[in-house]
Amino acid sequence: MTGDLEESARKLLEVVPIIMQDIRSEMRRRRSLDLTVPQFRALAFVNRNEGSSLWEVAFHMGLTPPSMSRLVDGLIERGLMAREDHPADRRRVRLTVTDHGLAILGASTQGTLSYLADKLSGVEADKREVIDKAMETLRTVFATGTRKREVT
Amino acid sequence: MTGDLEESARKLLEVVPIIMQDIRSEMRRRRSLDLTVPQFRALAFVNRNEGSSLWEVAFHMGLTPPSMSRLVDGLIERGLMAREDHPADRRRVRLTVTDHGLAILGASTQGTLSYLADKLSGVEADKREVIDKAMETLRTVFATGTRKREVT
DNA sequence: TATTGTTATACTCTATAACTATA
DNA sequence: TATAGTTATAGAGTATAACAATA
């Protein structure tokens, strides 16, 4: 009884925004750390990719460079990220996560993970495994670098 | 080889924002219709629940009433939604989707569904079924009305 | 007094357009 | 000329605080 493609799409479009909203609210609720989802994602990416350029992070997140520039501004203002010159190419920028940023990132990650784990704790093991597998497939489908550059 | 709870949570936290970002970008790309995800969700909810109060929609979406009020303002300005007095309780408001709103909602839904269906078309049927099942489980886990009211 | 909603204010996210600096 | 990034400007999403109207 496999549904058709559009039915799958419909489920995705129904459920994903609900989860996202929930994650967002949860992150906002922990005021002390208070990272928005985009801030969190940017920090996590730069942490995994020390010395990224602005463009790389923007591309990864599917944002335009100006949007990313502002996002980074905010993180730097709060002392979570640092922006240095790139030694080889002076147009570029080297982004790094500060110690403080790393601490916040870690705490925020743990907090959100605990929250989600708690939510999932009521799900039977086999169903949870189904979720795991689904996420793995979806990750490849919606992989990074998906952003379509405008024809403009 | 079932992973632990936290591993499941980690996958969710990694993948869901990526999908969301993709949906958001896609909706923005179709400028003519140009509904944001929250606008889309609000319209869809009110369409399914003719005559909802502001509070009901806000609760469904996990937003505060002021946020919802503004969101609705925007939809009304664009002629997609209407706000009437509730006959029985004059504090309340009756929200309805206009004909134009319904048309836009339909077109936007179709556009986004086609986009997602296209993305999913490369996925084997059995994996797609796994995704379907995962979404069904996740819908119950993150069901509407999840919003925790602040203790404040 | 409790409920429903709006207004005022303030940030963040995000985009496009226009610009600067470097290659 | 092409690439990397920033600044200017603007609209939407979101929150808290303060308020008005109705029950």
C-alpha cells in the first residue's frame, strides 16, 4: 500500500514545519543561551570547518552573502565568532568559532538534543529506527549545496 | 543495531532544518505567489477551520497572539484573509480565507508539492515508504498544541 | 477578575541593489 | 572583468510589555 509521490510530499510539507517550529520555540525558551536556529547552524558549520569563508557558509546554509554577513555580524558582536583576514587572498575572510562560542554551541546543542530525546523517548524502538532511516535518506535528498542560484 | 535516543535526536536536529530551509527557499523562489511558510500555514489552518479565533490559530502554530495578529494583518492587507466580529462573543474574531486566498493557497500548495515530489522521485519506493511512516510517527510526537506556555 | 485581541517597541532573518577592494 | 564581502534599505517573523474591550 505504497502511497504516491505527492502523498509523500504532502506528509513532508505537513510535518516538517511543525517539528521546526517546535525546535525554534525550544531554542528561544532557553534564553540564557539564546541562539536562533540560523545562528546555531552557522556556528556548527564554522566549528566543523575552521577558517571557512563567508561564501562557503552562505552556500551551505542556502543564504545570500549579505544575509550571511549580517548573521555573522551578530555572532561577532556577541563574541561567539571571529572574522580574520585570509593570508593568501585578501578579499576573503577566515571565520572561526571563539572559545566562548564553542561553549555556547555545546550547551545549546546539549539542551536541544535533550529536549528532542525526551520527546522521542515515548516512541517504540522500531518506530524510532524508522525515523532514523528516514532522516538518513532525507539528508541525501536535501543535501547541502542544494540552493539553486537565481538565473538573475 | 538500534542507535540510542540521543543519536536519533541528533539526526533530527541535523536534517529537519535543512529540509525546512529548502522548502522556504523554494517558496520564496516562486515570487508571484510568494507566501512565506508561516503565512501558508496560517491560511491552511484557517481554511480547514473556518471561523477560527486568533487565539486558536496562534496556539496551533505555537505563536504568541501579538505575533499572530501581525501575521494576520499582512494576510488581510493582501486580501487573502478576512477578519469579522464573532456574533456571540464580541471579544473574539472570526477568521476566514477569501476566495483569492483560497486560490493562492491552492497554487502555492501545488507548487511546493510538485517541487517536493520531484525531489523525492529519485528515492526508491521502499525508502519512500520508510519516510512516510516516519512522518506519521513524528506528527504524533510533535502534535499541535505542543507549545509550552511560559510560566511567566 | 479573566479572556481576547491590538499597539508599541525591538531584534533577527532575509532579500535585492549598489558599492569597495582585491585578483 | 570576475570574485569576495559589506552597506543600505526594506519587509516579514517573532517576542515582551502595556493597553483596551468584553465577559
